[in-house]
Amino acid sequence: MKTIRLILLANLLFSIHTILFSQSYPEKIVLSDKNCKLDAKFYPTAKSNRSPAIVLLHGFPGNQASPLGLAEKLNAEGFNVLVFNYQGSYQSEGNFSFDNCIENVGAALHFLKNPASLEKYQIDTSGIYICGYSFGGTIALESGIYNNEIKNIISTSKYYFKCRSIKFCSN
């Protein structure tokens, strides 16, 4: 079941289709890690029932937009999406380090699982995905090693978004 969900989500991410507008405008949120304020946005769904969430990780150094416009596309498909810039990069406070990036993912999970966030954004905590692009893909994989709360990881690079077909292999 988990494999099917992952394949469906990957299919959504990799398929080429008309760019859909976000169901809602992103909200600037307060996301902090070790007293450092992170530049963060949250794209809530317009649904009234609980929806899965995706933490979307930038490549380095990050920017004001979502990686490859994925936040808007995923939000239009019914996912809550959290995008942030790592500590010490772009407009986030603090010092940049690999370890801090991994801890920032933990701060994002804490935000999503916070009772106030759960209630306000109707987040389905059984469906939280960590999705990273380029450098963010490495951070997603490393975060999964150090944080046993992370169950669903997607790591990709720009190359795959140019492909028309993706083959899934299993060992």
C-alpha cells in the first residue's frame, strides 16, 4: 500500500501537464529552529477534511519561489505544502550547516504535528512526505536516517522533470 502511494505521488510529481494554479495563496508562517527564524511559507488546501502534507526542500541556496513550481502544483492536487529556506540561507536567520539543515526538517515536522497547526490546516499526520530537490534531496534522505518520524521520502533532481517517462525499479 505504501509503495502504491509513493508511486502515485511520484507519478504526480513527474508527469508533464498544464500548470494548475494553487487552490490557495501561500501563508507566511513562523517556523523557527534553535531561536533562528526560517523564511517559510505554507500552502493550505481548500479542503475541509484532513489532507496529507509535504515538506518541500529547496536545492541550495533556496529562493523566494517554490522549487520548480511544485508547491503550487501539489497544493492544487490536494496536498498541504510547507516550503522553507534552510537556516543561514537566503532570508533565513542563523548559520548554514549540513547538520542545521537536517534539524530544520525536524522543526518543519514539529510545526506540522503541532496541535494548533493540525486544527488550523486539517493535516493528516499519517501522510507526511519529505520531498527534496537537488541538495534538498540529500537533506531529505539524511533526515530520514536521523529522524524515525520520517516514513515517506522523495528525492529528485531537475533532470527527472525533463523526462517523459519514468521506470520504477525494485530490488
